[in-house]
Amino acid sequence: CAQKGLGNEDAARVAFLKTKELLENQLQKTPDDADAQVWLAKVLAWLGEGDAARAAAQKAMELRPESKDAFGGPEIAEGAAEVYAILRDKDRAIELVDGLLNRPSSLTTQILRVNPIWDFVRDDPRFQALLVKYGKI
């Protein structure tokens, strides 16, 4: 949310709550929508609803596993990794990032270096080691 990035916490919270409502309505209509599920997980994470965010992220990965969708599965796993980063669950975030960097996905070390969503994890030595390990061309 742009408001979050600008430091406007009140406006960000309002936007996240509205988005949460929209996503929950969407999921009532299409409960197997992995994309909506992972976006809900991110919103819940930003709202501080950690348990619900983790459950939504896990459900999204179950709905679209990499074993059944080699293109969409990694996108969902990347979204789940972002959820864990937001929640400051470094262990799980780093585990997912390592897996994504080790196989074809859209996640790159360049993205990990600059995207602010990874700020909460970036100082971890294990995360830095992944940047070195997978940053070589």
C-alpha cells in the first residue's frame, strides 16, 4: 500500500481494511482463488493478524502448489514468503526464498535487494548468504 510506504499508518490501515473486505467477498464467491487468498494473507499480515495471515498463505500454497502449476505455484510461494517477511518470521521467509531462488521463478536477488517488503529480513546473515549464493551470474 502506497500509504504504508509514505508512513501514513492511519490511511494505510483504512486501505488494508477495505481491501480485506473486498478479498473476503471475492473468496466467498470463488473460495479456490489462490491469488485472492495470497493477497488476503498479505493484507492480514500488514494488519497484524499473524495467525490468519499464516493460515491464508498456507491455504494459497495448497490451492496452487508448484507440483501442479510450475508457473503460478512459484508466484504464490513468493507471495507467501512476503507474508512471512512482513510478519518478521525470518526462518520461514528465508526457507521459501531459498527454494524460489533455487528453481525457476520470477524472484531475483535484485528484487530482494531493493524491494522494501524484504527490509525486515534483509539484515539476517542467512538472507545475505542467499543474495551472494544466487547473485552470481
